[in-house]
Amino acid sequence: DTEVTQTPKHLVMGMTNKKSLKCEQHMGHRAMYWYKQKAKKPPELMFVYSYEKLSINESVPSRFSPECPNSSLLNLHLHALQPEDSALYLCASSLETGGRSPYEQYFGPGTRLTVT
Amino acid sequence: AQSVAQPEDQVNVAEGNPLTVKCTYSVSGNPYLFWYVQYPNRGLQFLLKYITGDNLVKGSYGFEAEFNKSQTSFHLKKPSALVSDSALYFCAVRDDSGGYQKVTFGTGTKLQVIP
């Protein structure tokens, strides 16, 4: 199984709402990522988890809160978002984050988030 | 910091013709380079990567990439384009700067294959 799943596919939320995005993989990967992607732009890295520990936070505002409950699951908790946070949120996983051999990332289909 | 550049926002090619999507890189140390493809409203899919060794790397869906150290390029190629190859293509480089490892993506090139 080489699939990364993400739920929900679409999400519309108001600026005062709290919602969560979910990501799951069963490839035995120990690195998981959250990216934000605006239309026709490259993905922007937000967070990296390595062996269930947060290893990279790319100065993301605190209204985005990641969580890695176990090696297969990754959540992104959203609270008090702004309209400019509307984007495609992509989850990815890789065998590890690096070392001598660079590992490719497997991406989920994304969650299309609209903040009203 | 490591970086990649994709000089073309869009590439148009007729179906059946060879295609090339360009990428140049700037790294200190060994370059670890990737190509990903993104179809509309989808996540990215890994096509191929260069670590070391042969300069011609073969990947998924008939794509290949040529690593050229002297020109610092890693162009994506396919001998015969299909309409279904129309998508957004990203070149990427592993970036070890800042004390941790991540992947930095280029700006993307939209490939349009014309029937």
C-alpha cells in the first residue's frame, strides 16, 4: 500500500471555528510532513515529524497546531484562521527525513480549505 | 541554501513529440535532486530522483532526467509526449542548510500536450 490518505477532501470554516485535518499512511514511514500550497505555486513546508517527534516548524503561526498520535497518523488542528490561510493542505510521508540517502516523499491528495 | 530554478512557467508540446522540462540547481556539496508531477486537484507524485552514479535517471511513466554537472542542470525528458502528461511539474532539491534536512521545490512548470 503506497497511499497517503487525507480527510476531509474539502473544508469550509469560519474564522472562529476549530477544525482538524487528518492524514494517514501505512507504509511504515517514520517521517511525515504538512505543506501548504496556493494555486499554481510550489508546496510550502509547514511541519516535519520524525519518529513521531516534531523536528521542523517553519515559523508557522500558532493558529496551526500539528499532532502526531502515532507513526501512521498526522493531524493538523486549525483555530482562528484567516482568509489568507485558504489553500490546499498536503500531507506527505517518507521512509525517513534524510541521512545519507535522500528519500522521496509520498503525498496525499490534499484538503482544500476555504476560510470565510 | 540549496535551490532549484525552473526557467519556464509553461511548456507546450505536440502529442507524440519529445518533451523537455528544464531545471537548474545551485547546491554546495552533493546534489540530491527530484522530479514530482501534480495533476489538477491532486497531491504531488514522485517521478524520479538523482543521488549519484549514472547521469541518465529513469523514472515512472516513461520519464527520464539527465543530470549534467558542468551545466548544473537536471532536465526532465520523455521521448514521446501523451496528452495525459499535461500537468504541473516540480523540480526539487534536498536542502541540508539550517541544520536540518528538507526538500526545496522549484516554482513549477506547466506542461501542456496538444493533441
